[in-house]
Amino acid sequence: MKKIMILKYIGGGTLVLAGLVLAFFWQFCRIYVGANECVVLIRKTGEPMPAGQMIAEEGQMGIQRVALGPGRYFYAPWLWDWETYPLTRISPGNPKTWREVFEAGDPDYSVPTIQGKWPEVGIVTNYAGKPSGELKEVVPAGYQGIQRDVLSPGTYRINPRAYKVETVPAVVVPLGCCGVVTSQLGDLPGTEVIQETTIGPDGEPVTGRSKVVQKLADEGQRGVLKDVLPPGIYYLNPFVHKVRIVQIGYNQISQLKRGEVSMHIQFPSADGFTISVDVTVVWGRHPQHLPEMLNRVGEVAKIREIVRAQIRSICRNIGSQYVSTDFIQGEKRELYQKNVTETLQRACRERDLEILIALVRDIEVLGGSGKEDMDLKKTIQRGHIAQEDDLTRQVQRETAMVRAERETAQVAIDVAREQISSETRKKVAEVKAEGEKKAEEIDAQRNLEVAQIERQIAELDAETTRVLGGAEAQVEKLANQAEADGKRMFVQAFGSGRAYNLYTFAQQFQPESIRLIFAGEGTFWTDLSRLQDVASMQLLKSSSEKP
């Protein structure tokens, strides 16, 4: 009994001790990580880390590389310490809040920016990798420093003690634009020599001085890349790639007299007058030419200034070959505009620019003092008005002649119309009479054919009646013959005609209420109900007694 009690005490104590141990581990060793959290472990024992190492490896004392995700874990507090951090989240943005905003200035060249909740990119700085040594600031995976690869929108379990994550806006290329990418890492692609060209007085390109520029870079090289980014969202590392948003398509440049004085286009004509013109040029940039243009020029604004300079130069060089009256007459003005457009297209084609058209909107002829020479305009205008009056009177005379010819032709038309109407009525009457005659002949022929058909039908009806009458007579004859033959056979069967008559009488005689009462010989009381039998017997008896 004492042994049993001792065992009970030992078992109970063991259970209590186990419960206390479990309670201790649950209370002091349990690590609970929430759904949006991670835990960084810090080892208190183990080998010390080498100099310069920031994150401990397996078996070393210090901050561990791997973070614990959501869940429940048990670690001894005398061996481990831990820190709780929120999960790293890279926002995808909200397209519903985006809206395009154009910068102040020339609306034809301002690049729209997107305002609102943008998508983000995570830039990762690694503290746990190998020392980068002579490597640059941006390093590949596994080395300490800013990582080449970025984090796209999402939620990540990242150890904040081993990695630092900074969020920056993603690259958004709006519609109507493209992105020119400049790589900041890699070897230089080399240089090339280009010849600058200008437009001479004759409108032809003239080779200028040489210029050394860097070649376009391929993927992996440093410099302006050959390929551009079409509209869209791109998650790029800003330490690796710089993107310039450039507007594409056609734009316009206007050189107006009422604008800045430096932008006025004035030039002397061949006969000594000062000509002032307003010009609007519609030009454009193709996406495949943008990298080359920016690589040579540097900025989009410089490209616009090149176009402006070409417009002023070409308008002056070509316009100085015309006399003042050419700019007032319509045909010469159109020829001037055509020459300016073609020459500007050739000049800008050398710079990969596309010119759609150059519109000469307004031309003023000024005197030597720079003021508008109204006498010249009035003289030319009066001459043109006189020419136009002569042309008008000539046209009026030609119109009167045409009107008289038209009236004569109208009378001839009326006569011809009446003749045609008379002939038409005659032809209609002839056709109508011929039609009526033909219709009567058709009716007569139809009546004749109907009479013949009716006669044939009558003959067929008579023949049918005759045949049916003969058939009925023959049937009746055959029926009577059959009945006579039958009666003759009955007579032969009974032996005589008298016997057959008695048989017929017996068959048809049916006295149902006649009773014969025999009261003795000589008395005529008859039992009519027996009369049939008695009569039949008497007739048979009489027949049998005859030879």
C-alpha cells in the first residue's frame, strides 16, 4: 500500500512539474507572429562574427539573416532574443486617382505628369552580403550595398536589420509620350564623329564643322539606350536607369510678327522692300529617332530651337529671291510656301526631324523705313481689280451668249418634244387598235374551240347513256333468266308444278290465330290453329294419289 501511495505521489508530482514546464515555455518561450508582422531573431550564444560582418551566419552570435513569418514559435529566452517588425509593403497605387497635369509654358512641348497615388518600387540596400570591395554603389545580389534588382508592388517578409527598403515612384510613361532610357552602369560604347549641316542661300544643305558624340548604348552599356519605352508603367531602379519622358507626334511652331522681336521673320526682297511674314510649321518626332536626337543635342528644348533657327534661315534665304509683288499675288505666295516647306523638310531630315508642312499665314510688304507701304499694295490691288473687272465683263458677255444659245436650244427642244408627243400618241393608237383586233380574233377562236369541245362532250354523254342503258338491260335480262332458271330447278326438284305451288303456299302461309274445332262429321267448326297442318296434309295426300 505504501508503494502504491509513493507511486501516486511521484506520478502526480511529475504531472505537476510537466504542467509547470509547459506553462513556462508557453509564457516565456512562445513567440507569436501576427498576420502582418515578422520577427528577427538575435542569437545570444555562438561564435563571434568577423570584423566588418553585420549579419550572423549559421552558428554565429548576432542578428540572424532569415526573419520568421506569421505563426507560433518556441525559443529559449536565455539563448535567443527577438524583435517584431511590420511586413514590407510596396504599394501598387490607385489608377482611379491619377490625372494628367501639364506644366506651365508652351503646351505643345510640356510633358504631362501624373498626379495621384502612384505605384511604387522598392530599392533594397543589403547589409548581410559580401563586402562590395571595388564594386560601385549598385551591386548584384549577394553583395553589400544598393541592389540592382528592385521590388515590385506586393507584400514581402524582409529582415529590416539585414535589408533596408526605400520606396520611390515607378516610371509612368503617359499616352502620347515615350521614355528615353539612360543606363548609368556598364562600359562606354565609344564615340563617333558627325558632321553638322546648315542650309545655304540656295536652300541646299551645307556641311558644317565636325562634332564628336558618344554612340548609342546597347543593353549592359552606359549611355543613352537605343530602345525607348512605350506608354506604360515600369519598375526600374533609378540608380541603374534614368528615364526622360518625351512627347512624340506632331507639334507646331509659330513665328509671329506680334510676338517677341527676336522671333520676327523679316528680310529684304529682290527689289529692295522689307518683307515680314508669319509662319507656322507642323513638325514631329518619331520614337525611333529620339535616342539619337537627345544623344546629339542633349535636351528637347534645344531641338525646338534648332527648328526655329532653320525656319528663320530658310524663310529669309528663299524669300530674298522674290520681288515684293510676288508676295502679294496668290500664285507666287503659294510657290514661296511650297519652296519653304520642301527646303525645311530636307534640312530637318538631316536631324531626324519630320516636317509636315510650313504654312505662310500672313505677309506684309514694308517700305524702307520699316512701315507698311500702302501705296504699293493699293497700286497692285487696283491693277488686280481692273484685271478682275475685265475678266468679269468678259465672263458676262460669254454668259449672255450662252444664255441666248440656251434659249434657242430650249425652243428647239420644245418643238422636238411636241413632235415626239404626236408620234407617240399615233403609235399608241395603232398599238391599241392592233391589240383590240388581236383580242377579238383570240375571243372568236376561243369560242370556236369551246363549241367543238362541248360537241365532243355531248357525243361522249350520249355514248355513255347508250352503254349504261344496254348494260342495265343486260343485267335485268340476266337477273330474270337466273330467277327463271331457279324456279325451273325447284319445279324439277318437287317433281311437278303442283307440288312446287303447294310448297310455295306452305312457305308463305302462316295462320297464327286460326283454330279448327271438329264437332263431328258434317259440321264446319274449324280449329284455325291447326288449319295449316290439315290443309298441307290434304294437299300432299291428293298429290300422291295422282298418277
